[in-house]
Amino acid sequence: MKQQIVPIIEVAKILYHKKINEQVIKNKKILDKFFQIELSLPQIILFNSRKDMDRYWGWKTQSWMVGWAKPGAIYMLHPSCYLSESSHTDFKRYWKVLLHEHSHLYINTLTNGFAPRWLNEGLASYLANQIHKVPDETAALRVLDKLDFNDKDVYKIGYFWIELLFKKFGKNKLLQLLKELKPTLRQTKFESVFYKVYKIRFSKKNLTSLYEKYNL
Ligand SMILES: [Zn+2]
């Protein structure tokens, strides 16, 4: 006898799709307005376990990592296993991660992927309202170094500088910085683009003074 297939639908999982759909549409409106560009709705790819995420990457992912973005798509742990498959403890933060990852699509489009990591993560965290404590001065000045992919402090450091740039110099300059980073014929240097936009050299001396003024 031919083997029969019983159609099985996991309602608990599908129920989340409606919520994700609503949330992504809402986020698109917020981000289109903020970045002043219109991007089409991204594809959402959901993982049902940490194991599947590890298989996708080909290595053991860190327990705090629950999502990422690639052109036109957002990859996330499924909301139904967000708490059990990660080190996170507050479910409400899931929706902030969704907005965070969505923001990366805009930042990467504007900069062609040339934003330094602190700027990319800082702005995505800022837009998703993932508030971080102010880093100490030594940590904050690490924007002058290369911050690598696995360095979790990049979120806190980036958030601090983005909030400072945003509040002190406004949104338009920040958008201009992103747009100017987009390389044309050759890769532009971040320091010279920063100077062009803010008329401040991206140096230890100036960043220290900005840090100290901001903390008064
Ligand atoms: Zn990010």
C-alpha cells in the first residue's frame, strides 16, 4: 500500500506568523521614514532550533545571537523557541531584535556595507531602542580600533556614539555620513568621511573631549 501522508500543521508556530507580518510592516514604515528610502519588505527566515542555526553557519553560534540580516532577508530564531534556544530571558526583546535586524538592511543599502561595525550595530540598536549603559572612557574609545565580529561590547560602544552623534548633531548629519560612506570608485576612508560631515577629526583627542562633554 502506498504510504499515506498526514498533513500536520503546528498551530502554535503559525500563530506567530501574523504577529511577525504586522510587526515587519510596521517596522518598514518606521525605517522608510527614518532613512528616507523605500526598501521592499524583507523575506523572513525562521530557525526552529539553535542546532539549525549552527548548521546554517557551520559552527557553534553564541547563545545570545538570535538573528542576522542579509540583503533582502532577515534570519531569526523562531519566536516560539526564542527563550529556550538562547540566553535571553525577556520575550519582549524578540521584537526589538526584529527591528534591529531590519535596520541593518537599510544601513547596508545606504553604505553598500561599508559602515564600520560599531556604527552599524550602534545605529541598529539605537533604532530598536535596545538601550545600553554608557561604556567607560577606555571602552568608548575602542571605536578607534577595529572591533571584531564576536566582540559583544560593540553594541554598547556603538549605541553610545550613535546616541551622542544623533543628539548633538542631528539625524541629517548621521544620514549624510552613511550616504558618504558608500564608495564610488574606490573604498573611502571612514576618518575622512567623518571629517567631511562633522568637521571634527576622528581622533583620540576629539573623541575623548566629546566623551567627557557628553558625560557632564
Ligand atoms: Zn546587529
